[in-house]
Amino acid sequence: MKYKFYKEEIAGLITLGALPEEEKFNAIFRLSSHDWTPKKNQVIVDEIERSKTRKKEEEYIWANEDVTLYANEHGVFLIDEIAIRHGEKNSEKLGLELTHEEFISFMKDFKKFIEENQ
């Protein structure tokens, strides 16, 4: 998965996020927010690590208004809530499945970007 991080300021509000190079990874764009901190990022990374042994019924769930993340022993799944609200029917555009390692690697890169751009 390839992506570029961005920082955008509108009316004094700074948003940090990621732009994926491939459309199939668009759900990571939905992680963009004005309230990212290194600590918030690390909590998610820690929970993803713990989810590696969690059954489906015990999965870690995290969400913002644009994306919902589920993580359990099978991996990490992001659901694009914006696509759902806009009536998208193609299941490949509604969700993104990643390994724990892929998502953790992304989040560690993102954490570094957050630290550099606070």
C-alpha cells in the first residue's frame, strides 16, 4: 500500500491525513482528521496489536464519522461510512481489508507525520 500524507489548513483548522495512490485503499483517506495526536495514534496501534488474538466477537472497534475500523485475529477491516451514506453498492469500494502488519506500519508512518506536523 502506497500513500502520501498531507496537512491542510482551512480557516485555522489543521487536518492531517493520507492520500492512497490506489483507489482500492481509499478507506485510509477517511482517517483524516483535525484531532490526531501521537497518543491517539499509539492507542490505536496498541489495540491493533492486542487484536491479533481476539475472536470476532471480541474485536477492537474504532470509528470516526467517516470510517469504522474492526480488528480481530483475522486482520483489520475498514468500512468507508461516507461511501455507504452516498449509496455505494460495490463491496470493493465499501471496505478495505489489511493485515495487522500493513495497518500498523501505516499507523507508525502516520504517527511520525503527526509528530512532525503538530
